[in-house]
Amino acid sequence: DAKTTQPNSMESNEEEPVHLPCNHSTISGTDYIHWYRQLPSQGPEYVIHGLTSNVNNRMASLAIAEDRKSSTLILHRATLRDAAVYYCILRDPGRTYKYIFGTGTRLKVLA
Amino acid sequence: DTGVSQDPRHKITKRGQNVTFRCDPISEHNRLYWYRQTLGQGPEFLTYFQNEAQLEKSRLLSDRFSAERPKGSFSTLEIQRTEQGDSAMYLCASSLGLRPGLAGGGTRTDTQYFGPGTRLTVL
């Protein structure tokens, strides 16, 4: 399974944009990039996913490098409620059912 | 609420006792997953059902663990003779399953949706 590398922690000021990086240099052509976040004492929450093109939804944007070896989750205006652990996960839905989580990035949002 | 639900949310038990957790997936989802999460770590996959069939089990799932999904709807996870090392958050997720030929990223990638988890403490 391809692995992802994320910083252990990041800080951001409230109402400022946050860019959460993820490296996945061994990604295969059929791996989708998924992002989840986990708020304290809750289950992981789906944020966004993509394959090759940049993606936007109401929660965030996902910028995928042209060579697909890295991606960035963008929160356009961080709020205190965005403080969570963010996981970047690779998965080929045609090959495996499960997600393989790493330790993620703990985002701290400063008021 | 149409999300994944889990019961109980918290369970405290003594070492050696048996415990059972329940997961109710999103109603139209035919795939169901169990994960375990210990403090400071990401969730780890335990097992997977497609409808009522258990198709994959992690080696993390020792003989003391058993999971069922008898009618392809809700699922139970039982731990027999609990040990202190079983203390963790047990997470359930569900997904719609792949539907070839349909548009839409969520369906094609079989995105999983998680419940709130059951926190088990073994004393």
C-alpha cells in the first residue's frame, strides 16, 4: 500500500487560510486521495477526495500536484471548529476495501 | 439523523468480561467496516462486510473478537474475555459500494462514512 507523510502538527490563526500538506511519492495511477478529519471524541469525518484534478466543496479545496506525488488540503478560512486531526489517505477502490490511516496532522486554530 | 450510529458510546468493563457493540449503518449502504483506534494513533482496520458476508478480517482481530452482520443491516462486534489492551475506540463505517458506470465521485470511490465510535475501557 502506498504511504502518506504529513506533518505531526500545524497552527493557524482564526479566519486565515490553512494549507495542510501531504506527500505520497509512491502513489499509483489508480489511487484516490482522500482527506478525513477527526474532531475530539468523534469518528473521522469525510472532507474531500480527488484523483487528478483539483477539487472544491463546501468544506475545503484539494490541490493535487501535477505528478500526483503530493497534495494540499486548503481550508479557506479557519475557524475554531476546524481544530482537529486531518488524515490524508490513499486508496484504490478497485483493489482494497479498507482505509489505511497514518497519524495525521493535528491542526490547532488560534483565536 | 441518517448517519452511522453506534451503541453504546462508552463502555467500562472489568478484565475477563465479554462486551458487545452495535453499529447501524446508513440505510442504503451495503458495505460495513470496523476499525479500532488507540490514543494518538489513526484508526486501524479490523474487518469488512459486504451485505451479510464478512469478506476480510485483519490479523488484529484475534480469536476473542467476532463480528456479525446477520441480515446485511446492523452489525455487532463482540469481544470475549476482555484484556486491558483492548481498551480503545471502536469505530464503525459504512459505504454504498462501487457502482460501475455511475457518475459522481462519492459512489465511484466508495467513500466511507464513520459513526461516533464506542469507547471501551477495560479495568
